[in-house]
Amino acid sequence: MQKLLTLLIAHLLFAVVLAQHSYYYSINDEKGLPGNEVYYLLQDKAGFMWMGTSMGLYRYDGNEFKRYGNKKQNSRGISHLINDEKRRIWCQNFSGQIFYAENDSLHLAFDYSSKSNFPVFNLGENNTVYIASDSGIHQFENKQQTKFFRLNNNFQQGKICYITDLALFDSKLFYSEAKSVGYFADSQLHYISNTNRRERLEDVYKHSYLNVINKRLYLLAHGGQKNSVWEIRNDSLIWLLDLPEKLGRVFALHDDEQERIWVGGSNGTICYNYNFEEELGGQLLFPGKSISDVICDREGNYWFSTLQDGIFVVPSLDVQVYTSENSPLADTRVKRLETDGEGNLFIGYQNGKLSRFNIHSNKWSTVSFPNSPAEIQEMTWAPGAQKLVVGQNNSWLVDGKTLAAVPAALDINLKSVTPIAGDTFFLGSVNHANVAVLKNNFKKVSELRSKRTRCSFYDKTTKTLWVGYTDGLFVYRSETEKELTFDGKKVYATDIAQTADGKIWIGTVGDGLLFFDGERILKQEDISPHTANGFIRKLAAQQNTLWIACENSLLRFNTHTFTVDVLNRFDGLPSQEIAGMKILDDRIFIATPKGLVTFPANIKADNKVPPTVSINRFKIWGGDTVVHQSYTLPYSLNNIEIDFTGIGFRSLGEFQFLYRMSGLDSTWIETNSNSNFARFPSLPAGKYVFEVKALNEDRIESIQTAQIEIEILKPYWQRWWFFVLCGLLLTGIVSVLFALRIRSIRKKAVLEKRMANSQLAALKSRMNPHFMFNALNSIQDLVLQHETDNAQLYLGKFSELTRKVLDASGTEFISLQEEVEMLQLYLELEKLRFGSELHYTIYVDEQLDAEQVKIPSMIVQPFVENALKHGLLHKEGDKKLTVSFVWNKSCFLCTIEDNGIGRKASAEINSRRKKHKSFATDATAERIRLLNDFYRLKIAWRIIDQQEGTKVEIQIPEIPAHG
């Protein structure tokens, strides 16, 4: 023994009082709570949590705080919250004003700020309101005072009575005040003077409050030196107990659904049962905190309001947390756990220290290892030697009773130690895997592999050693080594455990939970939905229950029924980073960086309380509106966003939501709390019902959906009156178009008739009897002169001209070639009459394709005829006539020029001819007007008087192909 280094115990602590605390989280000003001074708590039927604070009345849905204020409010502090039959929340401030919250507004119901020092109120049946003032108690129904109860007794001095509380119990109105306690029955005042502790009455009366709990009426008094609880029974005031002095001054007395009574004081809170026997081992929760109110919400969360630290919420009283602040724990950062089978729990810390905690005697002992502050990485109990094997950077053997430690002789950095049989052990380190024998110290027997070890386990039934290395999973039996694989690939084990049915379970890095059925490794699919990325930290077996520490939760897996329960931060686990697990006396102990956590193995894991869901915003084109049950909106306001929230505090604000817009789509759309809104950017006209429901952390759906009815009105172009208007307008348009069409047809008919007449007139002008008479006379002269050939020639030309004119009379437009040919024939026949004195020229611009160019028929020849008849006929000597067709910019220009006597001389001659009528010119002018109107042309003509003769210019636009 002298050769072994005996390590001195640095400090040895003994504690006989268990000081762990239930896990809780805070709701304070850092989490959005407007003030840390909270007086009163109330949960309404919709699930909202209401808070009376120094900053006013607030409603909390788990994410947001909504303030309720009134412009007439003359004091911000709010207390004494009551829920009435109409789901209104009643409250009062400290200046004497009484309010109720309804429809998202705070309404002033009664203002006693000038009538009483500090009035108290209560609600009776049918929303009857009782208000205590300095002179008595007022009864109101529908805000009208119906009764007044006056106090007049021997205990009073003067006219002022200071009533501290009111209570409705057993159809009676009870009161407590500075000098008495009593009640009114049938409007008659009754004092309660009988008591079993008369010597305490004077102190009781000073500061007392009434509480109806479990159909019994209690009086909580904190007068004099002691806080006490009394019961009012059979017109007597019965003392029950004096509360512990460690509570300080008592503020609150409330019960919960678990039949517990909570007493809140200036130094914490204590829990009792209905017989006022201490619960939770008489533990003082939240020591040093002024607990003003305690309630248990419908999911089982406990809410503790304080006067300086906001609100503490305990998800489960079963989950206890040991930290270095509330217990003898040497370091909150717990790394490893081990048990010795005698009720001792060994605790290894991040700071390298080691504690022994006896859960039966609540005694603690702690040691330090000299010059070894490194974290404890491994602990295994050696039952034969009654020693604890501890692995740090160095390895130690610790005596289970004295905690005296000596260095382990074999390995300096143990990662996994497993007893095999008797004094034989498997030792896995960062570099080697050995089998050793433990006598006074370890002695190496053999080396298995030179690999880093992660975990190991020995199956006593099959005498098989299981070892998880960094390069795979191996088993050793009868000195043989075999690697086990899953689906042909390596298994990277993180922990190994065995349930009572003999099945071997393997936690892995990425394949989730595997098990060995005696022949091969299979995967346990039942827990796959609960393991993130298939990673498992630790395993612990309890009979046929397997505890599985995953990346984000702790699973309780029944290996017979294959049911899975999930525990995580929603259930009160302070950390999901689990470094070790041990089961002791049906309690689970868990090593985490946030302390040693323990809870019963049969803890309730699932939250089957359905959440409620609320629609908290209705936005139109991005602008907030007041939330209503229904909306009727014009078509221009069809851009809608609806925000919603789940109400259920166990989920810590992390809900899943299902929503749909019935009438648009019947499919439920799922989203989460990060996207707790539905947006409809262009909702068509119609009637819709928006529905949304919430799912809590265990996917329990809300029973009822939150709904909003929405009607988007049709746009004006889809309204009946618009169709009628359009019908009338269309009828009017059709009527107008029909009238215009008829008018156009009539106009066209008139134009066609006039065109026909003009064609006849033009034909008449070309084939007038005078011309035909002269032409035939000229041919006749040739016959008489026996110029038969010429006569036949001109007779042929005459007949050809006649045929061409008749052909042209059937159409409005002819080619320029045809017009030139007719002019040529006409002038040849006229030259026969005029003789050699007539000289004419017809010129066609070379740029013009005479066969393709179209011109109106029978408008050029009349002007040529006028030139011959009125200009050249009376001229002596040579007679010249020039007809030219040229392209001038955007039109054809036809020019008819003669050297005749001119229009003035011709007019004098014609004036002497009484029967003269300028038929050809007038007919041609009328025809040009008709062509312009009918075909929308712009034919223009003008006559130019020259020094010798006359010139006529006719501008003819390009005629479209259809012309």
C-alpha cells in the first residue's frame, strides 16, 4: 500500500437537506414583459394568460403581450383579476377604479377613486358586482345599485371601515376588515365571533384575505408575528396552522387541479395538500423571491408571479434540477454518472471533481484529484473491488466508501470500462483496447486492438463482449473477433445497452437505433421519426424500457409495445445535451451541462391538452384592421393577409398550423410559428370561410378552428346593373350603327344612282348626237368623193370608238392605255372634220405603265371635246391640241392644252347662241364630285386661261388595286 500514491480528499461535504429545484424559465422584461412587478395571474377560457402588473393589464399568448388601457385610468397598477360568465376580465387599480376587458378594450365600470381609500370588489351570480367602500358594501346589477350593506358593530371605531376582502360562499356574502369578520345573509349582518384561538383574533383582523378552496372558506392572515391559515366553518373561525417563518410575509393562497394549495410569500412558496400537509417534501421553491400569485394552467405548467423578477414558469414539478447554486453540486456542468447498487450516485464534473450523492440519506461527498482539473470522461463501478474506475487525462481507482483514490496502473486516458467476469475488465482508451485483471490495481492480460474506443458492453448470458471503435463495431467471444455490419456497411456505435428480454441495443452516429436479434443487426424504425440525422448520444435500459438520448430530445421506448414517448425542453428538460443517464429507485438521473436532472421514470411525457388558436391580425393591402368575425369587401380590397397564433404555453410558442380558405381550396396547408400567417394577394370575388387550427409540440390539434367569413364583392363589370347598362348601351350602339348603316346604304344607293346617271351623262357627252352627226357626215363626204378606203378606215374607227365607249360605260375605272386609245380614235375622227389645220399630240410619261395605271372613265374626253368645240373650232389657222399624262409627286396629272380663242371669246359666241348648254363640263364636274364621295378620292381639276388658248389640269390620285 505504501507504494501506491494515496490521494488526499480536498474537501468532503455532507448535506442532509435536499436542495434541488424544479426546472423553470423566466418571463421578464428581457423576454418582453413590460414590468417585473406582477401582482395577479389569470387564465381565461380561451387559454390566454392575463397579468395584472405595475404597468397595467396585459394579455399573453405565449409570444406577444397585448396591453389593455383606458384613457380615464388614473393609476397604471392592476390587480385582482376575475373572469365572469360573459368571459370578461374584471380588474381594479390601486386608486379605486374597477374595469372590465371586453372586445379588446378596457372599459371603466366603476370609479371609486374619490369614495374609498382602497375598495375591493367581487362578482356574484348573474354578473352581480359587489364593491366594498369606506361605508359598507354596494351591490350592483347592470351597473345600477340595488342594495347596500352597512357595517355597524362594536369592533368599529368611527364611521370608516377598512374592508380587506370579499367572498361569495354558500350563498352568503362574506367580508373581512380591520376589526371583524362576518357575512350577510338575507341582507342581515352576522359577525363571526366564535373561535378556537381568541387570543389571536386581534392580529388576525388586521390583515386577512378570504379564499374559497375545495368548497371550503379559508382566511389567510399575516398580522402580528406569524402568518396563519384559518377556516370559517359553522359560524366559527377555526385556526388550522401557522405558516413557516421562512416564507416571510404571506401574499397568496391558491389551489390547483392536482389538489395542491400554494402559499406565496416574500421569501418563496410552499406547497400543501387539501389537509394542509406539506407536499414536495416541504421544499421552499424560489427562495428569496416575493411570490405574489400561483396558478396552474390547463396544460399543467405552474406560473409563479413575483414582485421583482417577473414570472417563473415550471413546466413540470416532477423535473428536479441540481445546480452548483441550489445544491452541493460541485459544478453545474455534469459529465458522467455511475451507481454502486447501494443508493449512491457518483457524479463526475467538467471541472474534474467527483461527488457521491446518496439518494436515501441525501448526503453528499465531494473530492478533487490533485493536479488533475480535466473533465471526467468515464466512470465504471467495479463491484468486486468496491471501487470506482474514473477516467480523466489520468485514470484513477476510487474507494467507494472513503473516496480515497490511487492512480490506475494500466491506462492514462480511459474512454470505456466494462466489467467482464469476476475481476476481469475491458479497458478502452484513446489508443488501445485491453483486457485487464483488477486486484489491488489493474494488470494487463491481453491487447485486443490499437484503436480508439467509443463504448463497450458485456453480455453475461452469451459471454460476448461488444466494443464500438472509431472504425466499426466488433464482438469478442471465445477469443474470436468478429466485425458486425448493418446492410453491408460499418456500424459506428455511440452506446450499447441490453433490455430485460436479452436484446442488445446499439445507438449509432448516423443510423439511429439498431438491435441484434441473435443473428444479425437490424434497424428499429419506430423511433426513426424522432431522431435527427440518426444520431444517438446515450442509452439506458430499465427492464423492457429503453431510454434514448437523441440530439434534440430524450425518448422513452417500450421495446414490447413499440411505443415512443418524447421528452424535451417543452417538458422541463433544461438541456438536450445529455452526457450520461442512470436509473435509481425508479428515477432517471441525467448528466447535462446545465446540472443534474432527475425525474420519475413514469413521468407524463406527452401533452394531450389541445391548444387553442386565435386570429390576431387581419391585414388589407398590408394595413392592419380591427379583427371581426366577418368582412364584406369591395373587389379593390382583395389583397388579404391573416395572422394567427397558437395558445398553449407548453409548446413555448412553437406551433404547427393548418389553414385553408374554404371556397377557394379545400386543402389544408401546414406552416409553423415562423410563418404564422396566410396571404391571399388576389382573392377572386365570392364568399369564403378562412379556417385555421393549431398543433402543439406533440401534434395534438385544437378542437375548434378559428374562423373568419370573407365576402369579396364582384367588380362593377360583373354586377347585374352593369350588365343591364351594357345591354342598354349595346342596344343603343347597335341601334346607332344600324341607323348609320341604313343611312350609309341609302347614301350609297343615292350615290350609285347618281353614279349611274353620271355614267349615262358621260356616255352622252362622249357619244353626243352632234359628234356622231359630224363624224358620219365626214365619212359620207369621203364616200361621195369616192375615197372608199378612207371611208372604210374611218368608219371602222368610228365603230371601234363606239364599242370602246360602250365597254367603258360599264365600269368606273379603266386603264390609261384604254383611255389613250379612245382619245386617239376620237381625235382622228375629229381631225377628219377639222382637216389639216388640226394638230394634236397625246403624250404619256415613260415612267407610267399605261396598262396598269387606272383612271376614272369618261372624265378626260369631255374636256378634250370642249377644247375642240369652244376653243379650236372658231380659231383661224393652225389648231393645236396637246393631251399629256405625267406622274407628278403623288398623283397623275392630265393636262389638256389648246391654242384656241380662249374662254372669254368662246363665251361671247355662246351667248349669242340662245339654246347653248354646257352639258359636257357640268356632267364631268358632277361625275368628279360623285367619284370623290363614293370612292373617297381627291380628284381635282382646274381651267387656266392662257395668253393664247386654254389649259385644263386634272389631278388624279393613285387608284387602289380594288378600284
